[in-house]
Amino acid sequence: MSKLKGIKVVLHLKTQDGVDGFNRPIYIDTTKEVDNVLIGEPSTDDITNELNLTGKKLAYTLGIPKGDTNVWTDTVVEFFGEKFRTFGEPTQGIEAMIPLEWNKKVKVERYG
């Protein structure tokens, strides 16, 4: 029996690095590699429903490993040599109730 294994993706995070003269936050971009992320191809119905509901074209659905504490909302993610942006809120299940290694789903659209 073969074991499911995700791939490594690069997550682009914005970290606050101070404030400007108008007291607005200044951010720096940092990258972080996240291992064992599943990449799922959405069905035609999923793509159509997202386009009708949000106006965004769903490219992939990511399965995030249990225990991950990164921010996946409105974040740029790189995999397969391309950049994608997450949209919507991640959906998360109860870790103890899910038998596999992933308990969070994130939707992404193509970006730049």
C-alpha cells in the first residue's frame, strides 16, 4: 500500500516591520516553505460555482497538513513553477476526527 505524500510549496508572508510617519504599518515580504501540501484539481462544477459566487476562478484546492499555523488567507503561494493567490477563508476540520494527515482546505486562483 502506497502512502499519500504532498509537495513542498512556497508561502509568501507579509510581516509587519514597523510603522511609517502616518502611523500606518510597513510590511516586508518573507517566504516560507511548507512541506506535505496536497494539490487537488477542482471539478468543473466547483470551478463554475466559485465563479458564480465569488467572481474568482478556482485553479486548485490545497490540503494543508495538520498542525500548520501559517496564515493562508489572501496569501501568495508558489508551486509547479507558478504563483497563485488564496481566496476565501480556509475550511478546517477537527484534527482528531480526520484520519489522514491534512485537516484544512484552501482555495487558490492563478496570480500574475
